[in-house]
Amino acid sequence: MPDIFENDRNYVLGDPELEILGDRQKLARWRHMNVGPAYYKLGRKIIYRGFDLNVWAAKNRQDPNAC
């Protein structure tokens, strides 16, 4: 699967690329429920690594033809 996100880039809340996953509230719910992609919390800043986002996306890939 080709990468959706740039592997060696860091993404912060507000980056338009993160909107593919959902809005800020959805990402906050995922963090609160301990689901969703891995992230770093530095003070109040949330940082997602592109590599972690791609790993998470690959794990959540659905193939309707794989029966």
C-alpha cells in the first residue's frame, strides 16, 4: 500500500492532512479512549509522526475481497 502520509514528517493538530482521519474533536475522543494512531504529547501540543499514521492506516485497511 502506498503511504498516505509522509513518513518523516510530523503533523500537528490543525494540519489539513490530518482531516483525512477526522476533525479535532474526533482525534481528541480517540486519544481519550486510547484508540487511533500513536501520538506524542509535549506539554499541550499533540504531534503525530507520519510513519505512525501510515502504520495505523495499514492496520485498519479493509479489503472486501479478502474472504
